[in-house]
Amino acid sequence: MEQALAGRATMSAVNLAEVLSKLSDIGLQPNKEAERLRAEGILGVSLKLAPRASSSDARRATHARRARDRHRVGTQCETADG
């Protein structure tokens, strides 16, 4: 992952909050996971946080989430149909 990021990736704090919320949903501790990402040189080094999020950032995130949800539904249907 570090090579793929190579200091070029940027994430908004809003997106980071979503990631940490999802980690919490599956039983992980968000603060501990954020610290692990920092310690491994991912968060803050390979992956930079954007200083602020704009409304267009929010719209892009919404579209990405919808696409992800559509993919999940399709995957669940394929799995259920076997």
C-alpha cells in the first residue's frame, strides 16, 4: 500500500472520519487504528489529510458510497444465488 500511495494521496478529514467510523462498526478502536496508521508511516506521510472539505468533496464521497453500496448489493445477490 505504501508504494501505491507514495506521498501522492490526499484524504479529507471527513473521509478519515468515515473510515474510522467503519472500523468502530466492526469492533476496532478508531484512535488505536489511527495511531497505528501514523506509526506505520501511512497517515500523515504517504497519505496526507486535506486541510478542509468542500461541498464538491462531499458530493464525490456520496457518489463513491452509492457505487460501493450498489456493488455490495450485487455481490450479496451473486453470493445468495450461488
